[in-house]
Amino acid sequence: FGASAPVKGATYSGRLNPGHGIPLSDGTPIALKVSASGKKVTVQMESFPLFCEGGGPPQIIKFKSAAITNDRFTATGTETAEAKFGGGLTATATVNGKFVAGGKAKGSFEDKFTKAPTCGGKTTDRAKVATP
């Protein structure tokens, strides 16, 4: 059991760093929910960041639970339009992360938009265990 192991059952919260030249004031919020066993993690986000000007209808974000191996994980997620806006996949994302000492996590986030490739991008994130 190393000092960098994920805290079992904890939620790590943080923000993505704004991408290069992107007008995000403080970055998109991200949360990492570690399972009670400490073997899986689920990424939670309200939206994928746009690396371009624009916006669109409300989206539904879903990430698959990811296995934690050697304090590292890779989680994949999808963004789909709400059914009343036609549904359908609008973007995919990959979060690569590592749990580090001090109840913290760091990693990278990359998204790809199906209909607007120029809006996809890559950035880094940092999160720490949320204190009640």
C-alpha cells in the first residue's frame, strides 16, 4: 500500500487547465469517484470543454468505470445530444490519470467532436480529495 494509492471510496475534485489560447476562466470541473474497493474509478463531468468558440444544446456525459492499475487509469466517455435535440454522439473523450501522494491525482484530458473536429483538444488536469 503506497502513499500514492487512491483513497478508497473518495471523490477527487478539480478542474481541467484551460487549453492554449482558450477563453476558459478557470477550466472545466472534473471529479474522480473511486470505488469502495479502490480498484475502479468513474470520471464525472457536466460537459466536455470546447477548444473553439461556440456552444450547442445540452449534452449527456457518460464515462465507463475504469480499472485502477499501479495507481493509474484510462477512462473513456461519450457526449451525446439530449433526445429532444436529435440525440446522437457529439464527442468522445479520454482521461488518463495517476493518483499521487497527498490525496491528489493528475492527468490529461482529450476530447474529439464528431461534427466539429476543430473544437476538440487536449489539456491537463489536477484534482484532490474533496473534504466534506
